[in-house]
Amino acid sequence: MGSPQHYRLKYKSDTLCCNAHDLSNIYYFWQISRVSDVLFQTDAPTIAEIGPGYGGVVSKIKKRYPKARIILYDLPELSAVQTYYLYNSFPESKILYLKDFLVRGNEIFNEQFDFLILPGWMIDKAPESYFDLVINVRSMMEMTIEIIDFYFKHIHRSIKNDGLLACINRYHKNNSSNEDIILKNYPFDEFWIPLISQTSLVQNHIHDLILKRQDKKSAFHIKDVLKSLPPS
């Protein structure tokens, strides 16, 4: 995380005014969109973000793909923050919530909506081969190993063949449970190929990793591709 001074820094031009945190979100959006613009086969993708915070990255994704359906998975206490930010950013949007899911069940995933805000553990309700893109920016590094395993189980199940995973996290962090969370040890299966793998231009302890899902095992397991990453 950046320091308070980092987030107070501002950038201003004739057409744009933002702080350093906004600029980092723009950078993450750029990394994702320069891949998705080429590989998406639809102008109405279905996208999930795990741990979206207030919605800074997905708001930029939505502006790029206005027909996208976006599901936000996060802690329940953040749903009010996400609702406030996204409603003010997209006042004409259709936003659905857990209460809507409880009424309509899995049929909700077939509906046309702009945003669906759900608790993180409800990713297990997402249909098979449903998402064109799954995003996690700087929040898996805060999770326990058990929770990371849970999310990957359902990412592997719910992402489409040729779908994209943007996993942008620290190389290593000791979490609040005193576990070492190491990016190259995340439980990726054998059906991923890397499209972007580089040290972030925003902070050099963050790695930008964008992967493509395929229906056959990769000749090189993604863990072998990543094994040279820190820590050694």
C-alpha cells in the first residue's frame, strides 16, 4: 500500500484530474484492457472482480465495455461503498444485490444487469464457464491460503475457455494469520498460459499477471513459468 502522502499526490491536465490512487487504477485497467481489447469475442462480456474495494477498477472497465455485466465479490460491509460509488458513476445502471439473488436464485445470472454485488463466498453460485474475465487486484495477498484455494477452485470452474484472469498482487506478504502468501505458489492449475507477466510499473513489489484459459494442459505449467519470481 502507498503512504497517505502517496494518495494525496495529484495529477492534473486539461482533461483529467486524479490522485495517485486513481492513476494506479488507470494503469491496472490499461494492463487488462490492452489484452481484453484484442481477445474478447463479444462487446458484452461477463466480468467478475474479487475484492474490488469501492469499485475503482471495474468502473473503468464498465466505461470501456458499457454492455458488460459485472459481478463484484467482496466483504459484505463493502457493498454500501460499492453501491454509492457505482450508482454515482453510472446513475442509469441496473444494480442487483444479494436480496435479488435470494428471491430469484441462479436465474439472476441470465438477466441483463450492469452490476451484481454479492458476498465473496457466493462465487460458488456462479455458473460453469460463465466469466470472460476474472480480476483480482491487490487483495489475494491479504487473504488466507484457505480462502485463496477456495477462490481458485471456483475461478477454474466458472471461467470460459479462452477467458482471462488478471491477478495483480504482491510477490510475497505475511498476512494477519502469519501465513506467507506467495504469488508464485497460488494454486493455478495446468490450463493457463501467460499473456503478461511483469513487475508492475506502479510498485516494484507488485507483479502484473494476466493469463488466458485454455481447454488443454499447457506444455509448461504456469508455476514453472513463475518459479523464478521472488522470493527465491
